[in-house]
Amino acid sequence: MFYYIIALLIILLDQLTKWMVVHYMKLGESIQVIENFLYITSHRNRGAAWGILQGQMWFFYIITVVVMIGLVYYLEREAKHNKLFGISIALMLGGAMGNFIDRVFRKEVVDFVNTYIFTYDFPIFNVADSALVIGVGLVMLHMLREEREAKKNQDGKTRNNH
């Protein structure tokens, strides 16, 4: 239940921030937060990351439903054994659901976090995107830890057999 609460909080924060951008900003409007680094910019995306597959909503519906089913499966089966893994799956579930809600009800995703890293204008993103990226990063960290533990256990078994 704890992990579903995390996912729900991500969805609520994502949808609240998107609602604020849609209702209080004009499309294309930008508010400076930190000069030459961070801006809140009202932007819409009809595709995936970096605007790829523009307008392919049917594809996103199918993929997102399949991904969400897989995430719930892993949450139910694997998260009970590892808190870090459970949190990472919950972040991904919340992020996937946040953007799915936009695609279903708006037919586009509302993006607004606009960053410049040195002179590179990073693609504009949102809370759901951030949760997805952090969740994937944590899953990778979890996998690296498991691999290291398995190797350590295997090395211990090998030494004990000699």
C-alpha cells in the first residue's frame, strides 16, 4: 500500500502543477526562476521524450497500459522484498500514469520545467517525467547492487569450496 501512496502523490503533484501551468500561463510563456538555468515554460508535447513519435497517441495508450500492468506486477511480486526497488517502481508507475492522464484527457502532455545546462537548452519536461527518470535510475542502482551481492556470494562459495 505504501508504494501505491507514493505513486498517487506523484500523480497528484504532476497533475496539480500541469493544471497550474495550463490555467495561469499562456502557451509559450516563460517565467525565469534562475537566470540562464531554470525557467517555467508552458509547452505541449504530442509525442514522447524529445518530441519523438508526434501524434501517435494509440501507440502511447497501448505501451503505457502494458508498462503500468508490468509495474503493478513487479510492485506486487518484488517490491515486498526490497524497499529501494519498491520506491523506484512506485515512482515509475506514478510518472507513467501522470503522462497517461494527459494523453487521454488533453491529447497532449503538458511540460513546463525548462533548464539550460551551460549553453544546452535541455528538452522541457514535467513532474511525471522526473519521477520516471529517477525511478529508472533507482532500478539501475538496485540491479547493480544485486549483481554485486550475487558476485560476492559466488566468490564466497568458490573460496569455501577450495
